[in-house]
Amino acid sequence: IFVYHKEINIEKVKVGNKLELDPISTSFSQNIDDVSVTSIEKNISSKIGMMTLNDIDPTDTDPFVFRDIYPEIDEVPNGTMVAIPSFEIIPIFKSFTFDDFSSADFSQGSLELTINNSMVIPIGSPLLIELLQVTLDDTVNIPGASLQFDDIIDANSGSATGTIDLTNISLPGEILVQVSGNCQGTSGIEIFIDEQAKN
């Protein structure tokens, strides 16, 4: 234990019989310069390994209607019986979005496509379905993402199902579905055409 003792003598100033002391005051000021902290940024890059995507519920594209694949039908007056000749389906597109991913590189998997033909004419054969992606205002085929139906799909609720093998295929979340191929028409048989049939 250290004890420190300091004694200060204060000169006495007497006014009458009173002791007078000069006022004791202390003041200080401290300026602090602007403080700046440089921005701190750290980018972390981490690759995620293989992920499993559960089966996705079936989703419809916008419908491909009769007047889409055969524009000449608009020249036929409604309420008319007419035979539709065979014709080539000029490639037509519909956009489609996968809600479960924005893009995916598949190590394995499959994409099942079902065509439900509600039109008044059969379609095919063949009928080619191709998946495309949009890049820089252009459309390019997604390698390996195509499917050809070689059987005729009957009119009025005929259907056909096929599968695209997705092994080593990259799919963007937004694609175009392209349909092309042939249609045998009605083989000389006249059918009733109205606005409902055209759509």
C-alpha cells in the first residue's frame, strides 16, 4: 500500500474577518476528426453438389389450336362441311415456364410429354416436339431435348405420350415448345367447321 500526501499552501487574503479565494475553474475541449471506415466486402462462392428434384406436377402449355397449325381454315365459312387436305405443320411455338427451377443441369432424369388432341382432325405422322431456349433475341435448340411421335394421334380426344431423356441436358426455367410435322387431314371425309372447330 502506498500513501501519497501533498500539501498546498493557499495564500490567505482577508477582507475584514473573512477568507477570500479566487474562483477555481477548469475547462477543456477536444476535437475529433471525421472518422471514415472503408467498406468491407467479402464474396463467398460455394458450389452446391447434386440435388434431387421431386416429380413435378403436370402442367399444360398454352393450347395449339386448329387455326394455329392450319391457318387456311379461317377461309372456310362457319357452318360448312369441308374435307381438310393433308398439309405440313409449319413450326409454331408456345412459351413454357418451369416454376420449380430457374435453370438446371440434369445428371439424369426424364421429361414426359403428353399430347391431347382435342381438334377435329388427326395430327401426325410424324409430329416433332422440340424444346428451345431464347438467347440474345434468338432461339436455339436445346441439344437432346426433342421428341418425335411416329403414330397418328386421333381427332377428338386422341392422345400420345413420350419421354425425353434429360441425362446431361441443361434446361432453362423458361423455354419455347416448338411443334412441327405433318397432318393427314381428313382423308377426303367432310367435317363440320364452325368457330369452335377452328379453335
